[in-house]
Amino acid sequence: MMKHYKSFLIMFFLFSSFSLLQVMGEEKQTVVPKPFAEFLSENMKKTDGAFSVYQEGNRVYMEFPRKWNGREIEVSGQIDHGFGMINRSVNSLGVVRLSIPDSMTVEFLQPFYTERIMDRKSTYWDAFRASNVPVAGEEYPAVAISQDGNPIIDITDVVKGEKEWVSYSQYPDVRSLDPDMSKLNSVQVISPQKGNSSGREEVVLKVVRYHEAESEQYAFNSMAIILPNGSKPLYLSICLRLLPEKDMPIRLATEGLDIQTIHFKDYSQNPYTVVDDSLVMRLQPKCACMVYVDSLVPNKYKEALQKGILSWNESLAKAKVKLRIHLNSINSGIDAASVPFLVSYDMGKVGVSSQKTVHPRTGEILSFRINVGHDFKKSFKPVELQKLIHQEFGQVLGLSKVSDDAAQVNALSYLYCVQKSKNVYQDREFITKK
């Protein structure tokens, strides 16, 4: 009896191992990329850009040039319109580092920045860098290899919402997704040669998704029978923006200022212990901040919005810094999803809110959306809206709270004054001593 039992176990083990090898072999075969000539077809549509996009039927592919290996991109997005919302912010991957070591794979890395050595001349720099490798990110196998040897990956799941480069769970009215109805409507390419003032190359995927929707007033009919839920379209933009190779200089935080910071543990300040430190969040101080205002903002509110935002230029002037804020309107030639800094208006969630993308390594505020949600039953008074916008824009500038004028000026001066030293510790010391 025992012999038969052992024989059964051996046979079961061999069968399981064989099955596992078969599965592994099948998985391995699925990621073998096609030759480019075999990948292309007569019905395939290609949009050239920093990340070229291919469409065939309901399948969508994206090419990642190997020259971008090691470069950083900002993955962001917005709800263009739908469910009563216009140009609303969404959650996104944010900043990722591209790893394209060969023609076979693309990996999105999000490095580990909570432990750092800020002084690259430190004797521990090489050892620390070797031990703190980037956190493993999402890996995408190439389905084809372009003529230039670049991997082409399948992003159909991204379009359908099954792989979340962007998400919007903060909006409860947008319910369950029907991925099979999702599709890519168009692709927009923005480049410095086409009037992109930021100088960044960008690809915008214009997607439509269908979500379950229930209207409370029609949830029951006159016979008290529960009606089935329907689906409503949600128009969405997913943006991939190539970030500059040269970083904005890091500025370490100091005590006593109402500023937003990113905390980290520093191993270079003290050879005997770890030091808790922080760096500041701020806009790029060397560039003018061009803020676009949605054309749908009612005329009676435009002046209030302008005053609420541009009033910060007075504080920046008092702080004796070069940064200035400028306003422009979204017109027919500008896609709202492609501008980094936008103020929009809709009938969505009531109130003034904002959301921004911050570079986790440098603290640079890369993009933001300020949304004014209108309540048609109780409209804003222009004076009230001006105050709310002024306070919200203070958050966008990197302030943790809007306080008295003197405190604001001190905080803005620290955030945006000229770099005093390339050494971040000396830079902080020189500024705090002045």
C-alpha cells in the first residue's frame, strides 16, 4: 500500500512539474516580440511623437525609444468632461523613471527617496547608491520591435482602465467601469516646436470610458419598480510628459516657515547617526508661471479669479524674487489637458479645490489643477470666490497656509530666492543667515 502511495506521489510531482514547465513555456512564448514588418498592418494607424502610438481596431500600442532610457516622465491626466465635471484632476502614477535596457521590455520605476545622501562628495555615496536600488516597478513586455530597435508595448489595458496609470475613485458618482466599451478617441502630440512654452515633449491619449450611472430621481418609476442602471460616457486624458534632463535645484527646508515639505532621512550630515530633514515643494523659480483659465468660467467670476491669483505677484515682489504669475485663457487652439497649470469651472463637487503633481526627488511642483465647483442653488459671491482662490493658490505656490502678509513674504522669499550655493546645506545656511 505504501509503495503504491509513494508511486502516486512521484507521478503527481512529475505531472505537476511538467504542467508547470508547459505553463512557463507558454508564458515565455507570449512575450516574444513580433518583427516590425509582421506587427504592421494596412489597418494600423500611427501617430508619431515622443512616444509614438499605434492603433489597430480596439488594440492600442506605444513605442518607447531606447534613447529615453533613464529619463523621467510625468504620467498625469484629467477628466475632460462627463458626470457634470470639466477638467477635473485625477490620481496618477506621477513621476516615473524609464528603464529600457534592451528592445524586449519597458519598466516604470518609482525610486525610493525616503532615505538619501544629499552630499555626493560623501565617502558613503557609492556604497549608499549601490545598496538603495530603485523599487521594482511595472514591467511591460514588448509585443514588437520597431525598425529603430525600440520596444513597442500593448497599452490597451491602460485605455480600458484595467491597468491604472490614472484613477478617479475620489468621485463617488462615477461608478463601476465597463472596460469593453472603453476606447481611444484620438492622440495629441505637443512638442516645443508646436508652441509648447514649457519646452517639454508630451503625448496625450484622449480616451472615452463608460461608467455605471444611476439618476436618483429615476431610480423608481411610477409603479415603484426598480429600473436598471445605465452607462454614461466619461471623457478622459492620459498624459505622458518627458521631463527635462536638468533638475530644478533642491532647497532644504528650515524651521519657522509655513511651507510644504517632503520628509526624508539623511545619511550624510552626521557620520554617527541618521538626521531627519525635509526639502521644500515649489514651482520652478527660473520660469514664469503661466496659468490658464478655462473659457467656461462665467464672466461675472473671471475678474474675481484673476484678482485672487494675480494678487500673489504683490507678495512675490515684496519677497524680492523673480517668479511672477501670468494668466491666459484656454482658446480653441489649446488643449486644456496639455497645459501644466489650469483653473477650471464646472457643476461638479461644490467648492474650490486643487491637486498637484510634485517631483518626489526635487520637490518641484510640475503641474496643478484648481477646480471651482459651482452650486446653482447658492452661487458664489465674487468677493468670496476671490478670497477662496487666493488661499488655494497659496497652496499651489508651496505654502502650507495663508497667513499674515509678513509671514507670507518671508516664506516666499525662502522658497524662491536665488540659489546661494550648489551645496544644499550651504544654500540653506546662507539663506537663513541673511
